[in-house]
Amino acid sequence: MISEVKGNSMANHNGTTLSNYVSNGRVNGHGAPALHYSWQLERGSTVGVALHAATRRIKGSGIDTPKLDSELMLGHVLGWTRTQLYTHMDRPLDDMEREAFEQLVERRLAYEPVAYLVGQKFFYGLDLFVDRRVLIPRPETELLVDLALDIIMQADQSAARASYSNDGDGAHSEA
């Protein structure tokens, strides 16, 4: 709900501001200027307000994991774990932190993957560096790794049994 309008921005009750500006682009070739909205937090917003506002905004764009995405991005900006975010909900963000978080949220709203935004992805117990030059490991790929390791282990066990059963004591006889 919008509580006040100042110039080209609208402030609401959850500590965010939607600012609009006109771009040089055109909508559907009809000559009408494209209207864009920029998501911003109010100065002095706390960790809790930032998480709540970003989660609502990301959820509104139809992204499947808005709370997790907000936690990972704000944790990245602050250098904190997700647990630390929830134990310091009343801590205000300074201007640099707030602006860095706003930029990440804007990029996420453009559907840029969180792994690219924070530069890392956990995969099979490893913390991997990722950027736009690499494909992001998917959770399903971990299942494939497990399956491949099972097949390799079974093949190794079969080879060991075959070697051992060759003459009963594991030694190979040369004929």
C-alpha cells in the first residue's frame, strides 16, 4: 500500500520506495516510453526490514524462492551466514550495504541466478566459484554423481571378487 508520493517516488509502509523513470526505449514499437520501477530501501532500514521487503518484492515477480534468495544475497553483502541474519534483525544497514543489496535485488528481479549474484554455489560438499562463464551446478547433478559413484564402487567390488575367485587365494597363475 502506498502511503505518500514525493516527486517521482512512492514510499510505502514496509520501508521501501518504488522510484520510476522513463527510459529511451519504446514499448511494442508504439512510440510510448517504457516505464521502469526501481526498488529501494529507506535509509536506515534494518536487516529484518530489508529481508522482509526484498522477499515480498521478489515473490511478487514470480520467482520460486524469494526468502532464500533474499537471505543469500543479504548474507553475501554483509559476509554473514543465514543464521547471523536472523540473530541481528534489528541491525541497521549502512548506505553502502543498503545500496549493494538493492543492486543485487534489482538483478535478481531481472531473473539473474543467485549463484551468479553471490559468486558461489555449493555442490557435493564443495563451495564452487561461479560466474557467467560457467554453468551453475543443479541439485539433480548431485544425484547423478551419487549414481556414478555407486556404479564405480560396484564395478570395483566385482573386479575384486573376480580376481580373488580366480584361484581361491587372490593370486593369479601364469600358464
